[in-house]
Amino acid sequence: MSLVAKAGGGSTFTPIPPGMYLGRCYRIVDMGTQKSEYLGQVKHLPKVMLQFEVHGEDDTGKPLITAKGEPMTISKNFTLSLAEKATLRKDLQTWRGKEFTADELRGFELKNVLGAWAMLNISKSAGNDGKDYTNIATINSVPKQMKTTLPNGHNQAGMFTISDPDMAMFETFGDNLKSKITSSPEWQDRKTESKPTSKGNGFEDMDSDIPF
């Protein structure tokens, strides 16, 4: 379910080491409908990506920063659903520290998590190709004692939607993410149909009840 960062193949990218770290959600990306396969079953589901900047140190005390001195980042992909077994629902509930009420399950605005802080449990696992991948295992709430000493966020918070795309933001995406977005039926429909520009945020089925 997550966008992974892999080492190898001559890449100079340094993955975030496994552990629990403070993270800030700085970007939400609408990926449109994507093909998913699990246990031989193929489905086409709406997907969304949450991107986090990570703050903290590794086991040796080295800050988790890039060669440019910026916070390292990590992402996780979700099916855009609050169904009982949906990963998005599970992670949002552990993030906010309580379960959704029946009214809240009717929907909420994902944009309200932009800029929100969380504790990210980052793990490493082997993929089917035998390579190691770094993932966000869980997203948890920030302990009360840490909320008064949060660092300043580094990245500008923003959201990309296919219905009203920010093309400047789109150009900052990696080739793999661009390919996923442009291959979605929503993007293809946008290219072939003449439609009025939507003023929605791409998640119109959600209301603003999330308490972040």
C-alpha cells in the first residue's frame, strides 16, 4: 500500500532507517483510479498518496536529512475509502487517537491533515523481487508532551488533484508517480473531454470533521 524507496542499482538515495520518527504531512496527491492486485484478484480503485517529511536522528545520532540539508521524506499510498478494513481508515484513526463516529464515516476532507504532525513507524521489508523496501507501517498520534516542542515544518503544504491539477507541483513528482497519474482514466478523460474547471478539491465526498 505504500510508495517505497529502494536502495541499489547504483542509486545514491539513502532510505530512512527503521524506527519511530516525528513526521509532518506536507502533501496529498490524487492518483486517480489505479490497478491493484492482491492474492490473484485484480481491482481498479481510487488511490491517494500522503507524503511526509521526517524529523529526527538515526541510531548514531545523525540527523535524518538529505545531502541538501532538507528533511528526508517518505510516502504511503492508500485506497480512497473509509470502509471497515480500509488502511486509510485504520491509519487515520491511530493518527488522531480515536475511532470515527458514524457521522464522521460519511466522509471528511483529507486536506485537513495537511501540515499535521504524526509519529511514523517506519519498517523495512523484502519485496517479491527480493529487494528491501522502506515503508510506513503505522501512523500514530504525537504524544502530548511533544506537542509543545514541535519543529518548524520545512516543505510547503499542498494538494494535487486531477480535477484541477497544479502543474507546477506535478513537475516536481518523480517519473513513476507522473506515469501512474497520467495513466489513470480520470487523467485520460480530462485530456479528451472539454469540461469546466472544477473548483472542488478532488475529495468532494468528504466533510471537514477530522480533528487535526
